[in-house]
Amino acid sequence: MRAVVCQDGALDVCDVPTPVPGRGQLRLRVLACGICGSDLHARHHADAVADAAATAGYPDLMRPADAVVMGHEFCGEIDDVGPGAGRWRKVRGPVVAMPLLRRDGRVHLTGLTTTAPGGYAEQVLVQDSLAFEVPNGLAPDVAALTEPMAVALHAVRRGQVGKGQTAIVIGCGPIGLGVIAMLKARGVRTVVASDFSPARRALATAMGADVVVDPAVDSPWEARTKGFLDAPKLLALAVDSMDKLRALPLVPWHRIFAAAEWAGADPQGPVVFECVGVPGVLAQVMAAAPLRTRVVVVGVCMGEDRIAPSVGINKEIDLRFVLGYTPGEFHSALHLMAEGAVRPEALITGRVGLDGVAGAFEDLGDPEVHAKILVTPGG
């Protein structure tokens, strides 16, 4: 079969062996596969990506000299069924799957290892237990976005954003846009989006952002964050509250204080999603954020970065990092799209065949032209 092979930073269309499904596996004919930002990183920074994965206990991620078929955001039709997966023989519609494959007693990341070739190919192997039929006639092009939408859903869930809280999304690339869509799908009433790119700001509006700002002109922190505490306000609140509580007759002040905290009266800041992944941005976010802000780091920064812990301490900033998603979140993302609660079609800004993948990688460097390019191996 034909596939795009990445080796030493080059992307070439090659003939590679057609994969044979093992026990509990399916072979899909790829209908569409999204180009992910992590693929752009891995192409030129494979060692850094692999070293980071190794610190988490996964030593098999691709290195520059490895010949790897990338692509982990795919949708396809069942082409062959391995032993033990016979229940899938009657399925005729499109299928999506989590990009994990069991090989030689280990589970590997599809599209980022030599052991589990990905979806920039005519065919790809998946685990039948991680495959899901595409419901409600959802188009395969849109279904291919299940994987990045699941990443966005996981980030939003990790952010624990209440419907009445303000969410601020810094960076409106594909994942930031997905975060916006998932925040609105979960009922968050105020979503502020910030990006230098006019095209991405327009997409942020299309995804449902309530306020969209150009940080070169306006501050996302001033758009809908008035009323959040700074240090003088917090100190004054402590004194004013105790003045009032101490003045109450016959009521133990500490019991009222404890009841108020239990009821959620403890003041909180916004929830910020850092979706840029460039050195220095996290420090900027921490410096500008109000007190008691929760910062969810979604953007993958491949360089070394520096933050000032004292800033986080003085502001009681809650810093969280996210990666991936659960099978439940993958399933939920698929159904949110199929039911129309999330409409990510606007993210699809281009389609290429296998021969156009190398050019698409270059084109994605211009945020004014593209957000998500799909690879369609059959066309």
C-alpha cells in the first residue's frame, strides 16, 4: 500500500507492506486523517518529544532516524477483521478509533512509533475494543476530528470550569478552538478567546467564544475579568468580613465562616487554558492572571521554559498540565459532534492526498490560511 513515511525530517510517499490485523484488531481503509500539531513537532524535534515520553515511562516514541508512518486522527471503513473481532464483520459504515495498538505484548502509540503505523496511509490497524461506529450519519471528514476534540474535552474536564465561571483561552490554534467548542458545549457562559491572528479570531467566534480579543490591542484579562480579586482587595475582604462577623451577637463567627466556605463563597479567579506552547507564554499568563486563577496547560512547549514560583505562590495559582483523554472522553467527543452539540466543520481548511502531505506540513505554518488539513489517501 502507499503511505507517507517520515524519516530524518523528510516526508516521502512510499510503498510499504499492507498491515495484517492480529487478534482483536481491525484494518481500516483510511477515509480521512487530520494533520496534528504534535506531528509537526515530531517531524523536526523527534528526540525532544521521545525524551519527554521516556520520562513518563514510554521509551518507544519515534527518533529522527526511524521510518514512521504518522497520523493519529483518522476515520475509516473496515477492510479486514482479525481473529476474535468477528462482531465487526457486519459493520459497513465509517469507524473511528483511539490511536493505540497492542503489539508484542505492549501497547504502542499509533502514528508515532515504528511498531504502530498511522493514518497517512491507505490502511491502518486499530484495536477492535477501541473502535467506535460513527453515529447519526456524521461525515467521515468531521468524524476524523474525534481525536483532537477528545483532547479538548479532557482539558476542559481537567479545568473543572463551572458554568458561571469565566474561561479564558490563550491561543486559538486547532486545540484552543476545540477547547472553546467544548466549553460552550458544557454550558460555560463566558468564554474569552485571545489570538494575534485575525483568521483564528474569526474561527474562535465560529466555535462560540463570547469575547474575542487581539492581544496586541486589548487585554484578555480586562475583557470579562473585572471583579476578580487582587491582593489589596483580598486583604480588605478579610478585614471587612471579620468586622461584620464579629459584630453579630450570639453567633459564633467561625461557624458562619466555615458554612460560607462549604457553600462555595470562597472567592476564585478565572480558569485559563494556555494553548500556545511557546516558551515565555506560561510566565506571562501567571504574571497577568488574577488571584486564585486555575491555569490548564494544553499547548505543547518543546523548548525549556522558566516561571517564577513566587508569582504562583503570591497569587495561589493552580497549575495543571494535560495529555490525551480517556476512552469515555473519546466516545463523548464523537457523540457531541454527531448530535450537533459541537460543530467543528469550520476547522477544516484544506484537504490533500498522500502526495500533498509534505506541502500541507509547510502550509500549516501560516495561521491566516489553515487550521486543520485532512489527508484523504483515496483522493
